[in-house]
Amino acid sequence: MQTYQARRTGFGLTAFTAIAAAAVLTAPQASALVQSIAVSGTTHYVGTPYTVTADVTATSFLFKVTFTDNGTQIGEPVAVRDGKATISWTPSTPGAHEIKAVQELISSKTVTVQVSEKPTTPPDGGGTGSADLGGLLTGSAS
């Protein structure tokens, strides 16, 4: 009787090990889904919206992409369309922002963006729009 139970236990452990090994071998690679992440623009300012795009492999369209800014989720998870997931992001603070795209805890990529305060000087150099004519209109007309 004891030999029979030992064989059953051994068979059960062998079957469990085989199933576990198959699951590990068929699991997606850690970097196989999110291939890259990019933020639109070259200079980034507080209060200005930008597009964040994650490129993903064609086989990962079943999983939504979650975007985060320094660990805080940006909007809702985004569905993948044509190999890309995009979301609008408006930074609210200056400094370094680590933008991350995560796909179902399986795969992620990050990019760090430096954000600055918006410049306060108008692009044309400023000015009030009035001119000082410095006494050019003095004198009398005949």
C-alpha cells in the first residue's frame, strides 16, 4: 500500500513539474512586447500637451498599455492599434520626468524627459508696442 502511494505522489510531482516547465517556456519574453517609447517635441514645457507613443510587437495587441509619469498613472490604459499605443501627456511640474509604458506587467520601457517652465518673454523680443519719438514732432508748421 505504501509503495502505491509513493508512486502516485511521484507521478503527481512529475506531472506538475512538466506543466510548470511548459508554462515557463511558453511565457512571453520580458522585452518582447513594448519595443520603444517616445515623447513628441524636442523641448518640453510645463502646461504644454505632448503625445507619448509606445511601439509594441504585433503579437501584443491583446494587452493594453499603461503609461506613468514618475510612477503616477497617466489617464486610462490604452489599447494597441497598428502596433502603437498613444496618449496625451501634459507635464505639471518642471524637472526630470520618467515616462514609462507598461504592458500588463509583462513588458515595459522608459524614457526620461526634462521639463522646463514656459518662457515668459515673447518670442519677438517683447516691448510695449509704443515708440518714443524723442521730440521729433516739436516745432511749428508753416
